[in-house]
Amino acid sequence: MKHNIVIRPEKHRDFKDIVSPVLRSFKEGTDYSDGTDIVALI
């Protein structure tokens, strides 16, 4: 199955959609992070 994927620079309106799963994955997905400063890391 072939899908067309478009990679583009993020826009300001994308921030909430990007940061939510990132913070959730670090807070809930690992014992190695307290969930702080993850956005700065990424």
C-alpha cells in the first residue's frame, strides 16, 4: 500500500497537536523522565 506523505515545517497552529503526544509519551511512557523540558529537548 502506498501513501503520499507530505513533510512540511510546523506552523504555530500545529503546536498543540505536536506537543500533546510528545508530553504524554514522556510522562506516561518511561520511568526515565519527569516530563519537564521535553519540548526544549525535541
